[in-house]
Amino acid sequence: MAKQVATKRKYPWTKNIDGTRITLRLMTADDKTAVLEFARLLPENDLLFLSFDITDEAFVESWTKRIEKGNWHTILVEANGKLVGHGSLMQTEQVWSRHLGEIILLLSPEVRGKGLGSILAGELFVKAEELGLQKVVARMAAEQKGAIQVFEKLGFKIEALLADYVIDRHDKTHDLIAMSYDITGFTEQ
């Protein structure tokens, strides 16, 4: 199979999915309020295991600063003009893991199961390849079976199980699953 060359995406772009107009665009500092509103409307279970508190205004401000520096790349998903999700690719700051990026996909319950997670992941895989990353990692609590299945469908493989590695907002510990996707093989698919 001939190797395809990933091309840089132009944002924003729009697509109709199940009769809903979906727009993907890059996050900017102007999106702080919309991101906070989106995060604060998510079910508690969606927030329990995030490594960052996306409902906190100070964190969202630091998030936008990381985007401006080029360390983080976030694609927002809007449905009919309302923010309904995001996909983020974070580059590690450690020298020894500079070939890695971490991915987070988060969608509102009303737009799940429509293929948006796959679309976002594909966009982030292209960005990871542009950045010269070799592997993308996703981390989640072991009991997040739905999230694990989503990432497995995207081609991620479980690489590690770390016992009692994360603690939730209620001070209960949970096992952490680390999954990865080999970007070097992405364009051959």
C-alpha cells in the first residue's frame, strides 16, 4: 500500500452528521467562557478522572496559554453553534519523552456515538504527525470501560495498568490504564 502524506487541515470546517451541523475549529483564548460552560454541564462521572480540572477558570486560562505557546493543540466541536466537545493533544515537556503526545477526547453525552471521537482522533493524529511525534498516549481509570472501548476502536492498545495510581474528587483511588497509538503507522492506514 502506498504511503499517504498527511496534509495540514484548514480550520474551521463543517460537516453534517445525522442531520446536525458540526463545526471543528481551533481553540483560542476567546473560548474560555464557552469551555467553562461546556465543562460545567458535563456529568460528574466525565469529570472524575480528568487529570486537569477543566471547570476551573484559572486552569482554562493556563490551557489557553499552553495553546498560544504551541505545547497543546485543541480542536473544539460545535453543534449548531454550541460547544459540545474537544479533542486535545498535549506535548510532553520531559526531554526523554519528547516523541510522545497525550490525547484527551471529551464529548457531551448528546453527541456521543456519532463518530465524532473518531473524527477528532484523526485530526489529532495528523497534528501529531506534523509535530514529528511517534506515539500518542491516552490515560484513563480502569473502570472507564466505555472510554477504553472507544480508544480500542481507534486502534489504541493497552500498555500498562498502574494500581491505585489516580485519586478522584472524592479521595477514592483507582487503577490507571495507559493506552497508546503508533503514529508512525497512521499514514499507512
